[in-house]
Amino acid sequence: MTSVEAGEALIASEPSPTPNGDREWVVVGGRLREARTAAGLSVRELARRIDVSPSHVSQVERGLAAFSVRALYNVVNELGIQMDSLFDGVPEAGEGTLSPEQPRRSLDESTALDTSGVVLRAAQRPTIKLKSGPRWERLTAQAEEGCEFLSVVYEPNPSGEPPEDFIRHTGREYGLVVSGELNVQVGFGQAVLGPGDSIAFDSSVPHRFWNASGQETRCVWFVLNEDGSSDSVHPHGH
């Protein structure tokens, strides 16, 4: 056995996620593992490409840890997948929402909007909570091609420290502050947005958002890929 194989075996032998672990990242991690395998990448190679440790990738894939915003963007880019395909979209037993694998049903007189992908109830939003970052709540029952429609929740951060990393990606995005205050930086410009304030900009411009207040901030975001394709669309997650 080579040293690389031994290392992979050691990673694979780490404890499994506990039943009380974060359900969202158990789902997300499983989908990332499937995408990595389909791309023909080892844990170590993916870790090298996104500049994190192999053990961290392994823990994320098994729901024991969460990626940061920057790391998740890098993973999506490396694997060539659509970000919102990772969201926790598996319904609880008895719920009527669609899973990501289910095709949309055509609408007719007998079709229920909840099971056709038209209506998504607030309690059933697919979600991802980023490490030391915001909570993304997808506002569509299934992943949309070429765009993202999201509710983003920023936890209080009275210290006022912005994220270390700027984010940039293809497309254009639009945001609306529903409650609380949001500090924004796009390029070299900064502003503080309050309830009802909105923003629109080219996503390729480096940007970062944070909540410097003592109360939760909730926003609605729409991200549109510039060419309308689904290959490089990533949701806002600063």
C-alpha cells in the first residue's frame, strides 16, 4: 500500500456522523461526495485544489463539519456542479415537497401546487448553514436552471468585523433587506442597508456582506447567471 493509499484508508476509517449531527450537512456532504466521485477526484486531490486538509473534506462529506463560504464556492467550481443542487431538499416522511431528483409535474386541474414545485412552504425550505457564515434558505422547491432565489439570514456580529474573503463569480445579483441591517462592500465602495433597501451589481466584482449589528438580518437574493446557463451559477453566500 502506498503512503497516499494509506492516508486515504485512514481518512475512510474515521468515525461516522452521529445521529444527532447536522442533518443539513449530512445531505450536503453526501451530494458533494457523489459529485467528487463522479469527477474522478480523490479526497486528497480535491483538498489540494481548494486549499483545505483532506480530513476536513472527509468530515464535510460525512456531515461532521461544514465548509466556509469560500471553500464551498471553490468546491462547486472544481466539481462543475450547480450550488443549489446541494441544498437539503429531502422532505420528511409524509411531507408533500419534491426531492431534487423528482421531475416537475405538469399543471392541470388535478395538480396540487405543493407537489408540483410551484409552492414551497416556509417550514420546508431547503437550507445550508455555512461555517462561520450565513444561512442560505432556497426559496424554490427544486434547483432552478440559470438562477438562484434565496433567503439569506445573517447572524448578529456586534464586533463589526467583515469576512476575510471577498467573493466573486459569474452573473448578476439582486438583494433586498427584509429586516435588520446589512453592511455591504462591492469593489471599493461600502454602504449599510436597512429594511426595504436594495442592491444590484455585477457578481464578478469582488464583494462581501456582513451583519455588524446585534440583531439578526434577513435578506432576499436573486442571482442570475449572465449567459442563462446552469453550469456556473452560484448563490450568494457572503
